[in-house]
Amino acid sequence: MTKTLIVLTLLISGELIKTPIPFEGTVHECWEKGDWVRKELSVYQGPGPTQGWYLKDGTGMFIGFICE
């Protein structure tokens, strides 16, 4: 049973932010929630050398998430 979804974002300053979100469910459900969070917080820009998921507020990039 997964208990935490940790969202990883990289700010323009170079700081890596780990934001824990309480979560109860299976690993599969956690992955679905992580994908939903990614789409809510960021927008994809690409293709090219600067491609990636950029935060909608312009402060950095969505790097990924971890289900623990």
C-alpha cells in the first residue's frame, strides 16, 4: 500500500523541491495520481533541446514523482 506521493520540481534557481502529498492506494493508483498532478502543474514544451514539462507558474520544471 502506497502512503505518500512525492512530487519533484526543479526551480530556476537550481533548487530541487520534494513535495509530499498524503496518498492511500495501490502503486498503480499512485502512478495515475502522479500523472494527474503533472498535468495540473505543468505544460509540455518541445521538441528540441529545451523540451520538458515546465511549471505553469513559470518557476521551474516538473521533474517527476515517487510513490512510497
